Amino acid sequence: MALLSSPPSHFPTLSPPNSLSKTHFTLKSTFPLSLRGKRHFPLLSTRVSDNGSGVVVVEEDEKKEEAAPVVESEQKVESSEGSVETNGSPAVAAGAPVEVVVGKYENPKWVGGTWDLKQFQKGGTTDWDAVIDAEVKRRKWLEDNPESSNNDFPVVFDTSIVPWWAWVKRFHLPEAELLNGRAAMVGFFMAYFVDSLTGVGLVDQMGNFFCKTLLFVAVAGVLLIRKNEDIDNLKKLIDETTFYDKQWQATWQDENSTNSKKDF
Amino acid sequence: MAASIALKTFTGLRQSSPETTVQSHRPTTLSYRPLRISAGKFSPKVTGRNLRVAVIGGGPAGGAAAETLAKGGIETFLIERKMDNCKPCGGAIPLCMVGEFDLPLDIIDRRVTKMKMISPSNVAVDIGRTLKPHEYIGMVRREILDDYLRTRASDSGAKVINGLFLKMDKPVAKTAPYVIHYTSYDGKSGVAGKRESLEVDAIIGADGANSRVAKQIGAGDYEYAIAFQERIKIPDDKMTYYEDLAEMYVGDDVSPDFYGWVFPKCDHVAVGTGTVTHKGDIKKFQLATRLRAKDKILGGKIIRVEAHPIPEHPRPKRLSDRVALVGDAAGYVTKCSGEGIYFAAKSGRMCAEAIVEGSENGKRMVDEADLRKYLEKWDKAYWPTYKVLDILQKVFYRSNPAREAFVEMCADEYVQKMTFDSYLYKKVAPGNPLEDIKLAVNTIGSLVRANALRREMDKISV
């Protein structure tokens, strides 16, 4: 069994004394803390949304009821985990009083690794918004409390089961409304402004090349820059696309220069 | 300078070389060498001996380079610091490597024919349905593979030296030799070793991610990832699940810019993860990886913990005068998958071939132009592969929604076929245009859906 006290003896042989090697593992002392840190309280009470509140309450009750048996199974797992996570302080793993047991994600509508669409019926048809909400909550839960993936209960949910028009109605349309509104406001005032300055009416403006360019810029701006941060994001994106190429070309630039580049 | 002039004027001039002694050599060299010999017109002949080349580092890159050099008639010295080194490594080799390097099948511990990709929300997708019966990903133990390649190099005539490279003295004149200083561990001088030096005409730096040769030639630094791995011996019944299956876990918990893995080795599994941007949190990521695989590795015992840097991109300078870098020392590890063994061996071989060609089987001195040919050939052959993997990494390892979309896309058969074809044969497969368009549409759809869900998630978070 390799204890974590052994790594320091390994690393000198792995990487010959060399300033390039930056493998400093000073986290050994914080290791037990990170174990405890992994378990957080489930913040179920705050995850309330209109159609989900009923579900949330049920989950909480289930969690409380299951708290006792789950604790036991967690502790059993802990002691076998003790052999996996041998860190020289098994007392921390097995007997940590701070243990808050978080059970697996459970939801009566989550059946067999996917959403049971029959339970999402509203007025004869599937309520896709509810499916989307449920999946959002599930992903949020799992992001905060990552779970082990289990072969006996495989997750097979695929977002493409929700039809395209449900996505369009819920996500695309509101944003499209917003952007069209912005474009219309900008367009109206620009047209008025140009008309007041030059006396050229709207129809004549559209015939002018410069005005057409301005129109194109306005539409592109509204589409690409939706928040202030987008300007920086776009600049970073453009740099990103060519950065790797530059790294590969670096060795060819040296053919023409006598000094080596050490920028990267 | 002179090197680039030589490049432009020598082609087409080789038959009109004025040295008559060379003419008598040419027919014999051309009759058995399938390579086109085209030495620099201005390279002087090496008199009385063959060209001497030192290969620093005896891993896949060094072993392949030394073998090709020795077979090409060059006096080769392969310097390796630890003959039984168990280099921490994923250990996966593509199918084409077995054929191209004539690897015997017994050095492959396992043939992986199935992979499971697991998304942040534990959506699990199996890939490998499209593999033909003879196709597999080979899992090897590095100590076995490295030793085999070194032995083959030694059998071809290379001199294998157990020593630690210390430094090199640059040549004093244009065709003067390099002097390599190394500590030789030949058993007689005990553990400390004996300081020795060696004169050679060219050097191939194959000494890995922390390359000393690279430092000596001022090759510059690269960004690197830390890969951390624990070898875990799991109970036999759990081991049967990993008989021919490898797993890849993606998610912010497992790694912010890479993936966590469970790879089967000879009789245990290797569970690991890696990161470039958050190296300090690597232990946290490792815990998360073990948590995600918990049910499948329950009851396992950690038998070894190891870590190593992995280069993310090539060094700014990959060669200098008559010193060239290959393998991890040059930074030839792909993005997205982090694969390096095949590219190390292939680059070692390519560089050695360039030296053999440039020196006409060791008869002429090489210069930088001959070594640059290896870089040209390499970039031309593998740049598309590297670029595509870079784009995949940028698009799909960006964030959790991107990873969810990635796993969703892996369920598609066309994606699986393209991925495996490119991986196993190291050629960016052209594919069917109609399917490509469908794939592009589906990819965009997946990304849009995942990101939409993400925005909703942000709305309900506290």
C-alpha cells in the first residue's frame, strides 16, 4: 500500500534536478481537509422554482428519511475507502464528525437513467419546459455534489429527446425579441439622426453604400456584443484561434534570426 | 545564411559533385538504400570514420532514433540514465505503431477495444462499436516497451550507455565536434558514477519533458500539464469490467482543462487526471476522479503514485545547429488526448532518417539544413492532426456544457468511426461530406442545448 509519504521519494527519480520541473506537492498537509471539504450540505431549500417546488419538498423528506441508512452505508464505504485513500491518517476518513452525508441524486421522475416522459404529461402532451427544468436541477445538483458513475444504473439521458421547437420557444425567442428590439431602437434613431443632418430620407439612405455598411455594422454589433464583457471575449477568441499556430511556427522564425525567442 | 543558401542551390546539383572519391561511393549507396541521398553540397566528407551521433534519452524517441541511425551506418551512442525506469505514462499506443515499428505482440499487455466517456452529469456513452475485429488500442508498460526498443537499437549496432547527461560543449568551429559530458554508471564506479566525456558530430535530444539538451541549446520553455496518476489494484471481479475497456471522465470537478481516466494496465488500473491551469489543485482533482469511479474501483489498493509533466505545445526552438529535439523534449504531445508515445517514436525515427540522408549513411558531415528537413517533414505530416486536436480541445474542454455536448456527440456512430480512424492510423480521415454537414449541425445543436441548460442553471444557483 503506498502511503502518500512515499511520493517525495519517487519524485526526485522521476525528474532530474532541473529548474523546469515544477512538481511541488505541498498539499499533503491539506489532504484531510480536502476530504472533509468535499461533503457539503445540500441546499435543497433554495432550489425552488414554480413547477418544481412540490418535487423539492418530496426530495427533502426523502433525504431526511434516508439520512440514517445512508450514513451507515457511507461509513461502510468510508472504511473500505480508507484502504483506497491511505493517507496516513485513517482516523480522519473513518471517524470525521463533520461528515454530512449527501445521498445520490434521486427523483421519482428520474427512472432508469433518464427522465420518464410519462410523468411530465400536461393536458395530454409532454410538458417539455418541465423536462428542461428537471434536467437543469439535476445537472446543478451533480455539479455541486459529484457522484460516482455506476454501471448498474447507467445514465442514458440525451438532450436531443426534447424537440427543437421547445428549445426555440424557450431560449431562442426571448433573446431574439431582445436583440431585435435593440436593433430596431438603434436603427430608428440612427435613421432619424442621419436624416436630420443630411436631409436624406430612409429609402434614399438604404441606397447609399456607406449607410449600408453602417447598417451591417449595427446588426453585427447587436448580434455579437450582448454584454460589455463580450468585447474582451471576442478579442481573446481571435487570439486563441491563432495562438497554437504561432507556437508551432516559432522554430521557423529562428531560421532568419540569430537570437532565440523565449517568449512562450 | 550559408545554411539556407545550401538549401536552395544544392538540389539538382548532387550528380555534378566534383569529388571523384564520392562518385565511387554513390553506386553502392544508391543500390541498397531506398532513400534519396541528397547531402548538402558544401558539407565536407568525414574522413577515416563514420559520422558520430549521440542520442540523449532512451525512451521511445531515443530508442527509435538510435535504431534508425545505427541501421543507417552511423556510429550511434544512446545515453540513458535509468535502464529500468518505469516512466509514469498512460501507456496507450495506436494500432499503426505496432505495424510501423514492428512491435512484437507480447509487449502489449492489453488490447482496449471499448471506451466509455462519462460526462459531468454522469451520462455514459460507450464508444468502440465501429472498430473492426483486428483494431485495438494497445496498452503497454513503458519499462517493457522502452527496453525492447533500446535492445533493438543495440542489436543494430548502437552503443547503449547507462549515464546521465550533464552538459555539452558547443563546437569551436563549423565542423568541429560537440563534446558531451555525462556521468557514467557502469557498475564499477559505484552509485555516484564516473564523469566522462564523448565527442560527437550531432546530438538528438530525446530526454523527455524536462529535457536538459533543450535547456543547453536555449530551446525555450513550453506550457505543460501535470498528469497525476495512481495505480490501483482492484478485486478480480471489478477487473473483468476493465478487461478491454478504458474510461474517460470529463467535468470541472475532475479537471478544468483535461480529463480524468481509468486505464487498465497489466493487472491493475491506473486512475489519474491532469491539468495545465490549476496545477495546485491536482490532488483535489484526483480525489474527484476517484470519487467518480468509486463504485468501479471499490476495494482497491493504491500500489503506486506517480506524476509527470506533459508538454502542451512544441518548444519555440526545436533545433539548433547540429542538435535536434524529438519526442516530449520537443513538445510533440497532442492536445485533447495527451498522446505522446507514437509521436515520440516517429519523430525520433524521422530525425534519424534526416541525419542518415543528410550524411549519406555517415560519410558526410551534417549541418543544420539537413536537420531542418526533419522539422519540415514532421510539420507537414502531422500539423493537421495537431491542429484538429487543438480545435477539439478548445471547443469541447471549455466548460461543463461543452463537455456534456462532447459526450452526447460521442454517441454518434459517424463520430466514433472518424475518431478511431484518425487515432489508430494517425491520418486525419477525410470522411463523407454529407455526414460531415450532419455532424456539424448536430454538434452545434448539442452545444446550444447544453449552454442553454447552463444559463438556466446559473439562474437558479444561489
